Amino acid sequence: MIAKIEAGQQTIGTADELRTQREGVQKEINLAFSGLQNPTLPSATRLRDTAVRAGYMVNPLIQQKIQQAESVWY
């Protein structure tokens, strides 16, 4: 998923194609986080960071759980 988000940042196409692609990736991000069993995993943190940097939305409740885990790590 992280690689797909990063690759999408380098995609060239029409505005409609890019919007459709971003909508599809956003749905995948939503599904990934909704099915996430353990949001404290480092991979969840990397996915969240990559998605947010690329301008995607991440559920605020999931972000809060990840931030709580990060406060324990550091």
C-alpha cells in the first residue's frame, strides 16, 4: 500500500484520471485502517505517515491510537 501511494504521486494523466486514481487509493487506505487489528504496529505508523504526506485522509480515531502507541515507544 505504501508503494502504491508513493507511485501515485508520480503519476501523469488527465485530471479525471488522477481524481479517479486518488479516490481508489483513498478507499484502499480506509479499508486498510478499518481492518487493522493492531494500529500500534510500526507498519501502521509508516502507512499513516505516507498517506498523510501524500494528502490522503486517515481516520482521526486511528491516528489517535497510533499517536498513543508512539508516546509509549518514545
